[in-house]
Amino acid sequence: MVSRRDAVRISFVWAAWLGAVLVTLAIGLAAGAYVRQPGWILHDGLWPLYAWDYNWYVNIARNGYPEGLGGRQYAFFPLWPLALSWVGVHWEPVLAAALAWGASLVAFLGVAAGRTGSPLTSALALACWPGSFALAIAYPDGLALAAAAWAAALALRDRPLLAGAVGAVAAFARPNGVLIALPLAWLARGRGPWAWVGAALPVAAAAGVEGYSWDRSDDATAFFDAQRLWGRKGPSGLGTWADHLGGVLERHGAVIGPLALAAAAALVVAWRRYGLWPTVVGAYVCAVPLLLTATSSIQGFVDSARAALVLPLLVVLWRLGPRYHPWAAYSTVVVVLLILSGTIQSFGRQSLFAFPIFWAVADGPRVLRSPVLAGLGFAANLALVLLLTRFAP
């Protein structure tokens, strides 16, 4: 586990991260950077932290899930609405902020606890990640991340049953929380029946939520129907991105064609001179601008850029050796399912659940720990705070 000295240092990192987010929020409020949307519950104080889906959680807390029919509410898992319903209307914002900020500290400690080397480096990677500010808003993501990260830390220390119980909290808080069962099951091999019980607990929690949704809505597919209502229509939704890409190629083919030929020639030269991996890196760097040109909004650009940052870290995780393979597989599944959901919306926030990518930063090539990259990432994270009400985080 994290030593007392490391825990204190990580707590300072968390406090600096949260303080910077809140100061940036205050600057944005003073400068009039935020715009209100109809129906948002809070309109004063730190109201941007309570935008977007917070209203849905409050609605469920006050009115429950629709009975006898489906609806968008079934896309939201019940842990957060249950917590809000226990304190009453006037205390909902206080509890939501306290839980989110407290859980974010536990998440910082949990991400660090999964490493045996320098835990502080993983915490710094999380603090500097573009989009980690989302852990400070009144959503259950910080709670889900904290539970998943500590489930990983406990499993790595051969406490599988407790790891499964903590992982079940993640599965009760967020739909993708159940995926923590994958590395728990991987590590359960050869460790006896209790390890398998631990791996099954997150699955049981998610199954319980689905069973309740079925019973409440009289619709066995209420959750999946709700996801489609939110635009997550599966791989077919990627056709929109492909259409945008095709349009870019059609409109600018005269320019892109020669550039593509030049890039292909450069890659052949690089492969012969430098080998496979430098060539792969070069090809990826050339492909990213094409990915970004296929976006049609600032939200799509931001989330696509963050996806472009995540994918190389998955490769780094796989290449760190067998000890990292359960976590590389887990992170890959989290990211692939997000991409195949049919929309890139909220990719930055939801991909935080693939927390072993921060281990890749800490244990991978030294260039990933460059102070310049860390500074750019932290600045981008704060810049995204100012866009909080422009599009859903």
C-alpha cells in the first residue's frame, strides 16, 4: 500500500489539483465564460459543477425511475441517486460536492497504490491528465474510479474478496464499473475459490442493477434502450465520423493526396533506417491530424484528441511486460467499448476509468514524464474547465 509519507505527498498533489480547478472555475464565473442551459437546477455559487447529468441524478433521487416504461433515466446507475435521496433537497448539492471531492482524493491514492515503485508519479499523471477535472464535478465518476483503483490495489496484494467487494461499488455507481471484474478474474487464476468469488461480486452488482431496471420498467432492455436515447447506438454510429472523414478527403483531396504519398515515402525510409516502432510512431503522428479533421465540433475535436492520447498509452501498457497484461487488457476493453458505443461524446471523462494508463505514464518511456508534457497537460486540463458548460464533460 501507499506509505504514510507518500500519502501525504499525494494529498498535497490532490489539493493543488482541486485548488487549481476551483480557482479556474471562479475565474470563469467572474469573466462570464459559462452559459446556462434551460432546466439546470443550480444557478448560483459553483453551479457549473452541477450542470448536465447532475440534473438527471437529482430527478431520479426525487422521483425514482419511471415505473412500467423505459426512459433516459435507466442509463444512470442508482448509487448516486440513492445517496442524494438520503439527505433531502436542500443538502443535495453539499453532499454531491463532498462525495465527489472526497472520492477524488481516494481515487488519487488508489491509482498510486496500484504501483510498487514511485506512487507519486501516477498521482501526478492523473492530476495533469486533460480531463481529470471531471472528478471534481457532482458526478459519481470519482467514486467509481476510487473503487476500481482500490479494487486493483487490493487484488495485487492478494486480498481478492475485499477487492471484489470494493469493485462492486464501482459496478453499482457506473455502467462501465463492472469491467473491473476482468482483471480480478485474470488474477484469480490459481488463487482458490474466494478469488473467483471476489471477481464475481462486481458482476453480481451490475446484474442486480439490470434486474431492478427490468422489474421497474417491465423492459428487459431498458438500460440499452436508454443508452440509444443518449446517442450510443453501437458501431453503426461511427458512420457519422466516417462521413465527415470522407467529406474532408473529397473537398481537400488535391492537397491530402500528395501529402499522403509523401508521408508513405517517409515511413518507408523510416522503417528501413530506424526499424518498426519508430515507424509506427511516425505513422500514428501522421494519422492523428486526419482523425481530428473528421470532427465537426469543438466537443468532437477535444474528445478525439484525448482518444488520440489514450491509444498510445495502451500500447505502452502492453509492452511493459506480463505483470501489466491484466491491466492492459482491462484498459483496452474500457477504451474499445467507449469507441464502439457509436459516439465519442464524454470520452475524456469516461476513459478515466481506464486508470492503468497512468501507470503507463509512470513506468513507461521517460519522455512520458517530461515536465513540458506535464505542464501542457495540466494547462489543457484547466482550459477544459472553462468549457464546462459549452458541452457535456
